[in-house]
Amino acid sequence: MNAVKDLILKMADDSLIIGHRSSEWTGLGPILEEDIAFSSMAQDKIGHALALYGILHEQFGELEADQLAFNRKESKFRCCHFAELPIGEYDFSLMRHFLFDHAEAIRYEMLSSSSFAPLAQLARKIKGEIKYHVLHANSWILRLGRGTEESRHRMQSSLNFCMPYALGIFEKNEAESDLITEGIFAGEEHLRILWEEQIWKQIDQAGLQFPNVPEKKVHMGGRSGRHTVHLHMLLEELSQVFRMEQGVEW
Amino acid sequence: MKTKSPIVDPRIIRLDLEKSASFNHLGDMEVWGTYEVFHQKKRGDQHIHAGVVHAPDPEMALVFAKEQYGRRLKCANLWVVKTSDIYSIGYENEDMFETVPEKIYREAGGYKLREKISQYKKSITSVNIKERETL
């Protein structure tokens, strides 16, 4: 059962952290319509995190979502480094959104037939949201990749920068083989193969080059609680109000 | 994704997740045009004008319209139409719509049907009450 908990926790932490990062664009987006769309997707991510923490609480007796989100040591978080990075400029945030959300979409697609019912149910429930996130990301990558010389250049350098971090999404958990044999989740390696295939098509269509990343350059560690310096600051900010007066009813 | 429209239906189903092959190339410092958004609450309902989005092409207009106008209300479908493709009668000609008061018979309310209906309803209920009393 520990393997399922690990899986759910890392998914929840990824969603919470990337959702918080995306929300940092609220009010600063490049145009009003995009600002609203990006903020709305950020809310979706926080919602996914809430649902996943809820499963941990109900099925495994973990603490409630607020406690898990706001009152946990950094080293107990299982998010990947990719989610932790600051928002940077919009090209980076869009590229992260593109690479991360494709992986998420395939993960939930795989989980929709999971033998662990709560995950399968959640996967089916949020299918539409994720479909939109991927559509939004694809639309931008295509247009900016095939836009002006500057936009193409920015997308390509963001892609080159992101890829070693993006591959860290697929860092394996120790007991992953249990998940595979029990039909809960087909594994990170399988996910990565499907992901590379899927994003390759989009990247190619956008006129960008697929960067070649040596395995030793991949940013690992998040899944075992070793994080970038950015996570610490993010958590400080995220839990600031919560820590001011604990146990307050909202 | 693309559903085949009947030949008589001139609408274009733009949002193609798989291909999205046709789109306008974004230019430097480009100012985007506007698209009018029509929102349909459920299948079979009228599409009702919901507002406007700025977008570089119809696909992006749909992408933006989804979050702008489809996220709070229940939504089955959205249309977008380029604002410049809408034709309108100017407000300077608003007087054309004024009706002469004598022509009230052209308005549905002139039939006074409502009164007859309520009279009928009253008679029905009084009959029912009498029937019940006799039982």
C-alpha cells in the first residue's frame, strides 16, 4: 500500500506546487484573456491536489488536506524540481505548462483504468479539465514556435532549459514494481515513453528541435524529498497565512 | 474530433485538438482583433451572446472563450464569430422599430389569451373541489 501512497503524494505535491506557481501569474499575464485562462488552470491544479490529499486522508488515514499542504516539512514533500522552479518569463512558464501537462494528461489517462478505484474515479472526473489544459498549451507552443524569429528562439531555448527538469517528473519510486504488478499504475518508464512520443509530435509541428538530454543531467531528487532552494521560499509564502493563527476556521 | 457537418450547415467546427493545422502567424507587436462569443447552456438551446474576447485567430478565440464564458455557467457549446463579420442596423435608425400604438393587435399580448386561460383554470379547480366534496 505504501507504493500507492507515494504515487498519490507525489502527484498531489506536483499539482499543489505547480498550481501555486501558475497562480503567481494572476494579474500579470500577457493579455487579459490569457491571464484569466492561466489563473483558472492554476485553480484546477489546486483542486486536483485537494482531491488527491483527500484520497490520502480518507483511504490511508493521513492528515487533512490543509495540514498536508501548509504544515509539512519541506523534506516531506515529493514534488519534482520542475514544479518548484520560479515562473521566470512567460516563455518558460508556457513551456513548463506544455511539458508538465502532457505528462499529467497521460498519467491520468493511464490511471483511468487503475485497479485502485479512487484514482480511477478521479482520473475520469477531471478528464475534461486536463484536456483543456493540453489544448491550451498546444495552441501556444504551435503559434509561438511558428511565430516570429524571437518567439521561435525563446520557445526553443525554454525547451532546452526545461527538458532536463521535465525528465525529472519520471523519477521512480522504490516500490513502483508493486504498482505495476497490482495493476494500479503502469510505471514511470512507460509514462515517459508515451510522453516523449506525444510531445515529439507537437514540438515537431511547432518547428522546434527535440533536445537531447544525457541521463546524468536529469534533475532527480524531488521524489525522495531533496529539493531545490526555490521550494523552501515557496512553502514559506504558501503557508504564511495558515501559520499566523493555526486552527482558525475560514 | 471533427464531426462532419451537414452540407447545408455553413458553420466551421474549428477546435481540432489533433491537428490545429491552420492558424494565423503571430506578428511583432500585433494587435489582436475581437471575436463575439455565443454561449449555449445545453444541447438544443439557442446560442446566446455572452461577450467578447481578443484573439489572433478563431481557434485561440475558442480557447480563451472557454475560460472566459464557459467556466462558471453550465455550457454545452460555444461559438465565436469575428466581430467584423457582424452586420448591424445603426442606432440612428432605431426609429424604424417604433410601432404605432393602434397596431396592438400585432402583439401577442393583444389576444388577451392569458385571461381566458386563467378563467378556465379557475373553473377547473372549482369543479375539482366540488367533486372532492361530494366524495
